[in-house]
Amino acid sequence: MLFSQRKGGDMNKKITPKAWIDQMFKAKIAQNGGPIRRKKSTIEKHASLDGVKEEAKKRGWHIVEVGEQWVVICNKGTVKIVL
């Protein structure tokens, strides 16, 4: 388990990988259909790439890998790379 990273949170409170993923996907921007971005190393440190992929797939969302970052497109719309 990992320690909570939330601002004002109790740093002694442990958080599971599943809870970390849930926290990421419950972000206001995600709930409004916007993108969320995380370094792959950060995801691996706190949870797992497979866990994030599984949760995104369950919601019908998309993941784009850009360098060392994952960008989760938090809506079910078609993804089109423009340029």
C-alpha cells in the first residue's frame, strides 16, 4: 500500500493501488470528459499500467501514449489524431 498524496490529507493514511486509480478517475476534469495525464513511471509507482488500462476500458475511455506520458481521454467519443 502507498501513502495518500492528497493535499491536506493524512500522510499516514495508506492507499491501495485500486484506490489510487479510483482517485485519478474521479478527478473533476475526468468527470467532465476532459483528459488526464500521468507519467507512466508514476502510474507504475502507485498502481499499475494494466490497472489503469482495465479501468479506462471498463468506462469506454481511450489512452494515448505520448513519450513517457499516458493521456486518458475521459469520454467515449471517437479519437482522431489531427496532426
